Amino acid sequence: MVRLPPSPSDPQYWVPNTDVYISEEGHLVIEVELAAVTADDLELTIEANRVIIRGERPDGGRRQRCKYLVEELRYGQFESVAEIPTAYDCAHAVSDYRNGILRIDLPPKR
């Protein structure tokens, strides 16, 4: 599983935190942390052996007059691309988005 970086042409582009693991059932699981992103702001695409997650987290009018001491939250467009090993079945992937975590479950091929 290889995570590919987003396009560097947009300085507001960011890559969300992602966990990738093999479940006890042998499924490949991708979990993406997307706090404050609604399901309507997400786009999930599977192309050949790639899972592409795109979307946008609006900044909600951050306080422009404030002097930030720490500014780690990223806003704007994001993209995460994962190359899926051929042993997993992208055609039968299942996704669930709950409490700011997008979970994609890919079963092994039979």
C-alpha cells in the first residue's frame, strides 16, 4: 500500500491523517481522519487499483484578526490516494463515514 502525495501546485492542499491495516478478517482497511468535513464534502473514487479520497474542509471564517500561537488545523481542499495491492477486491469495497472518520473496507479477492 503506497500513499501518494497530493498535487503541490495548491498551497492550501493538504493530506488527511490516515491509518491502513489488515483486519482480523484479512480485509485491507483504510481509515481517514476528516473532522469537520461533511459527507457532502467528500468524493470517493476507485480507479483500477487506486482509492482516491478528495474533498474540502471549509475554514468557517477563521478569526483573521487573531494572532495564532499554534496553527495546525488545515482547511481547504484535500486529497489522499492509496495504491491497493492486487490481492484486494476494489469492486467490493465498502465505505462508512461516521464521527469524522472515513472507513474503507476492501475484502481479499477470492
